[in-house]
Amino acid sequence: MAREIYITEATYIKDLTLNIVFNDGTAQEINFRYFLQRYPHPQYNKYGNPDKFKDFQLAEGNIVWGKNWDLIFPIEQLYQGKI
């Protein structure tokens, strides 16, 4: 049976980079700048601003931005260090 992977901790490092820790102890340092620049969208362009980007929260084992989850990434991709 496959174990469910979820995020237990996320720490802002610098710029648009987070250190993400998963429930199995795996950690990934991910820079979100490339994604935000390559895939602009009116709903989440504001998160290219480091002050807005830092305002994330953990919800249901994932990282989300905005009170309506404006920006969220698949756990599997984050776990692999890719977005």
C-alpha cells in the first residue's frame, strides 16, 4: 500500500524559494520564480512579489496562497522538486 505524502513544514528561504519538508522526512528546496514567470495568470501574478509570496499557509497537507487557494501545486511535483 502506497503511503500518502503530504507537507509538514514549509520555510521561506529567499526570493521566491521555499524549503519544503514532507511527512517521510524528505526535503526539497524549490524556487517558484520560473513557474510564475513562465506561466503568467491574472489570478496568481501577484505572488511574483516576494512580500505576497511569503504569505503562504499549509492547508490539508499542501502549500496554498490566498484565502481561496489562488495558487497551489500538486504534492507529487513538489515532492520530486519540480513544478
